Amino acid sequence: MNRVVAAPTLEVSAATWAAEIARSPREGLAATKRIVADVRAGRAPGEPAAYGAALRTSPAARARIQAFVDRKKKPT
């Protein structure tokens, strides 16, 4: 995700977004970092097994992943 903000609100917006990311389940963040690293290295992540592991870890992780999937299903 990316956001465009006015220059005067950049620092506050960045801090708010960073705090939001920091509240995310660690399992999901770690899986996302692995996938990004694969893509940057030119490897296709395919169906990420890391997300499968995150799905089995905690109800909070499962809820966040389900919310992400639900947002992606909405028509744009």
C-alpha cells in the first residue's frame, strides 16, 4: 500500500503508518518480508507457504489475513 500526503503532514503520517504496521502480527510481517525479499531477488514467491504458517498461529493473525483478503475481493 502507498499513500500520498501533503508535505506538512509527512512526518505525522509516516509515524502513524509506522505505528499501524508495528501493531501487526509479527508472523504476517515476517512472511511479508520474506515474500518481498524473494521478489526483489527475482524469485517468484508463488503461493507463499509463510502465510499458511501464519494462518495456523493465532486468531489475531488469521483475522488480519482474512481482512486483507476481504479488502482485495471488493470491486474497485
